[in-house]
Amino acid sequence: MTGAKRKKRSVLWGKMHTPHREDIKQWCKRRLPILEWAPQYNLKENLLPDTVSGVLLAVQQVTQGLSFAILSSVHPVFGLYGSLFPAIIYAIFGMGRHVATGTFALTSLISANAVERLVPQSNRNLTTQSNSSVLGLSEFELQRIGVAAAVSFLGGVIQLVMFVLQLGNATFLLTEPVISAMTTGAATHVVTSQVKYLLGIKMPYISGPLGFFYIYAYVFENIKSVQLEALLLSLLSIVVLVLVKELNEQFKRKIKVVLPVDLVLIIAASFACYCTNMENTYGLEVVGRIPKGIPPPRAPPMNILSAVLTEAFGVALVGYVASLALAQGSAKKFKYSVDDNQEFLAHGLSNVIPSFLFCIPSAAAMGRTAGLYSTGAKTQVACLISCIFVLIVIYAIGPLLYWLPMCVLASIIVVGLKGMLIQFRDLKKYWNVDKIDWGIWISTYIFTICFAANVGLLFGVVCTIAIVLGRFPRAKTLSITDMKEMELKVKTETYDENSQQIKIISINNPLVFLNAKKFSADLMKIILKETDGSQALDDVSKCEQNTLLSPLPNGSCTEEASQPCPSEKYSLVLNCSGLTFFDYTGVSTLVELYLDCKSRSVDVFLANCTASLIKAMTYYGDLDTEKPIFFDSVATAISVIQSNKNLSKDTDHSEV
């Protein structure tokens, strides 16, 4: 009898600890998102737009790959590899369906610091000039790509460690103003690094603190050595690129296929340079020989990992932050979700695996992602199709790019950063919504310019946390007496058959980046329960929801409601008397919640709002101006709701 019990107990224990097939299947889908969307891919509806987007994306991948490889101080052919392999890996592991991963200006600029420090240009004459067995490239070029690959490998390892530690949950610390300022400052650095190609000046590599200002000081000291031919060709290229891209944007609804101006410019410039022999006649710098094919895999040099640790951290943080912002923007635009931790895994693997294939550090690029939006891409199939055309360039077309002028490539880089540079326009928005966020933007941008992107990012995060922690102790909350009086007043004025259709939630905390995400999730949880026709909540569940709506300690958030009729619209009144201060993230969360509720046929009204909150929300979002949504008190809001309801009933009776 005892043996049978033991056997039964061991069987039960085995069942408890044996993973079910469904659990394994769900885990695979969670870690390999391609298994989620690929079986549901609609060939009839999605293949054509994905193919068109993939072809146009391939043009961007090739041009930016060549450009960002030069920006990373390695041979241009390695940029083509960096446009191929990371895109394939992200398509398998990434959750952003409209995110174009590959070479990236900011990560290339960071890795260039390590390349120029460990393998400076002066070493070219010290290394053997004979070609190696790898694509016929010199040992000097292989040493340089070895350093860049080591930065990519270690940066990817850091991202994978962050995935294991589940640090994606801490991404709420990266507020929109900080990310915007950091990327704008980094884009300014990239433009500065291209000045020598735009002007045709021979210039030593300058980096480090205040390197931004030293570069322009050197340019002004040597202004007489500017090459007129390079300057004119750069100006012409920038004007053509900007003009055609603006025309494409203006008429994208009328024309089905946009003009790939980058490709046209490269072909035209290469042909003109070949016919006029600009390299020898005017001394114009060209891309040079681009070998065919892909070399066999080779491990990056592990003995220099400790020497590139600083750059690896910069690549891991800056690349992830910029890529996550694009993935979240894509998810918000097309109504799907993105797991922050899964993005750590996807980008970590997109850096580690390609580092064995002579690739520079990778991340998602704003210009290519925006291109997928505008061309109507549906899934990551567009990126996979672009990889096919990149392969064709690597094996067939690459050698024809020998005559491409460097100043044209630099112009393509500068124009491609337009999306980041025009973020200066956000300053007006931050000033009107929250002047403290405006100050954080300015200070983060200055630190990024003076030092580096990773330093600016770290400063912005620390500054944001310090300011919020300094404001919280001074935040006022409603007293218990006031809360009881308000609850009594609301109960008195809504004690009729219609009271079930009004839900009142009182917010008693500041709304900032620390709690905005949780506040949004908890509030939507309540709304979804109500709209789905769930059963009435008992006192215990009300207390649980009150706790959820108070994500910060020493705060309270009360709710008075019964179950509304699921077939009718119901109203939500947010009492903002306890919302003593807010930041840009808090305002954007409130506006997005309002618009989301509006799409779900839920009327939202805000009571006891401060004048600054009303001004910020009105400036930020497209709110409904036909009927008032801001009220002096909860009682006023409820009386307006009741009068509107009675008016609609009278209208229905008169129609009958």
C-alpha cells in the first residue's frame, strides 16, 4: 500500500514537473516571433506590398551600408555584410514588424572610436601591403574590421546579459525627451564626422571630450584647403536628395512607387566620375575596389575585448534604446505589442552572430523604418526580400561602385539623418507641455555633443530620476476628509437607475514616467472588464484595483461604480485633484488613454484639473473640442453627463 502511494505520488510529481507540449509551443512562439506571424501570412494581400517595400529598402540598405562602414572606419564591403545578416536574424527573433535592422549611424560612430584608437591610420604603412586570403583585402583592413567585429560581439553579449537579467522592465526610465535629445545629439556628431568628405579636406581622426568643437576648429583653420569640386558635388547631391524625397512624401498617395533617388544618385555620380576620371583629374576621393562574395566565418579577436569595453557598452545601450523606440512606435502605429526583453534578445543575437561574419555593430535605423511605413510594408518579409537584393549586390554589382565619390556617400548619410535632426522641433512641444522636460532635453543634448551618446543618455536618465525624486516629497495629496466628502457627494448625486453607467476614479498621485505605464495598464484593465460585460466587482476586487491605480507609495486612488450595461456607452470620470504634477510622459499617457477610450465608445471626463494640465493636454493631443471634457468638480461632470443623457432620451422620444 505504501509502495503504491509512493508510485502514485512520483507519477503526480513527474506530471507537475514535465513541461506540457503547449507550454513548449508557447515558449517557442514567445522567443521566436516568426513562428507567430509566419503561419498566418497572407500571400494574396501582403506579398506585393512587402516585395515593393523590400526592393526600395534594399536600395537604402546598400547605400547606408557603404556609408556607415566608412563612418565606422572599415572597408565599405563590410557595410554590405552588416546590411544582410543582422536583418535576417532580427526577422526571426524581433517583434517589430516594421523595423529595419542593419548598419546604424550611431553604433558605427561609436565603434569608429575603438577602430581608430587600436588600429590608427598610421599603422597602414607598418602592416604588410600584400593582400590577404580574405577577399584580397590588406591586413590593415582585416585588423580594422576585427576591432569593429569585437565591439559588435561584446555589445551583443552585453545585450544578451541584459535579456537574461530581464532589464527590459527598466526601460520606463528612458523617457521620450531623453531619447530624442540623445539621438539628435548623436546625429549631430555623425554630420560633423562627414564634414571632411563633404568639403574634400584631408583631416586626422578627432574624437574624445569636446572633439565636436575641435573638428570645426580644424576645418576653419584649414578652410583654404577645401576642394571646390567635392563641395559643389556635395551641395548638388544634398539638394537633389532633399527635393526628391520631399516630392515623394508630398505625392506618395498619388504615386504607387516612390522614386529611389539614392540609387539614381549613386548610378549617376559613379557614371559621371568614371567618364570624367574625377579621381585622377580633380583628386576626388572615391569608394574604391569592392570585392565580390562573402568570406568564410572568422571569430573576432577575443584578446582585445577588454580594450573595447567602453565602446561595447555604448553600442549595447545606444543601439537598443534607438531600436526599441522605433519598435514601440511601430507597435503603437499598427496596434500590436512589443516585449522589451525580447528586443534585448533579438538585437543581442543580431550583434553576436554577425560578428563572426565580418559585420560592424547593428541596430534599427529611423530612415529605413520610416521607408517601410511609407511604402506600405506589412511584415518582416519585406526585410527578408531586401536581403535577396543585397546578396545580388554583394555577388554581382558591388565592383561597379568603384567610382562612387565619397562626398556623395557623405551627402546620403547627412540627408538620411534628417528624421533625427528635425527633432529640434520637439522643443516647442516640450516647452508647452512641461518646461522641466524641455530643460532635460537641452542638457542631455549638450552632454551628448560635448562627450558622447552613451554619456548623454546616462546623464539624461540620472537627471530625470533626480528631478522626479526631488518633486515627489513636495507633492500634495487629498486628505481623508476631503475624499469622504467627495465620495458622499457623488453617491448623493448619482443615486438613481442611471448611476450604474458612470465610473468615477480618483487619482491621488503625480503622473510621471515612473508610473505612467502601470497606470495606463491598470486603468485599461478596469475599462476592458467593464466593456466586456464582466460581473460586478466585490469589495475585495475594488480594493485590489485601488491598489493597482496607486503605483507609487503613500498615494490613493478610489473608484465608485457598479457594473454598467455592456450594450450601452458608459462614462468615466477621472478626478485629477490629487494629480499634483506631471511630465511629458504622463500627459501623453492621459491623452492616449482618452483617445483609446473614445475608440471604445467610452466617454472620458476629467475633473479638478489644474490649468497647466489642461493646457498641456490640449496642446499635446487632438482632443474632442465639440463637447467639454474638463470640469471644475466631479459633481459638475456628473450633472453634465446626466443632462446629456436626459437630453438624448428626450430626443429619442420626440423621434418616436
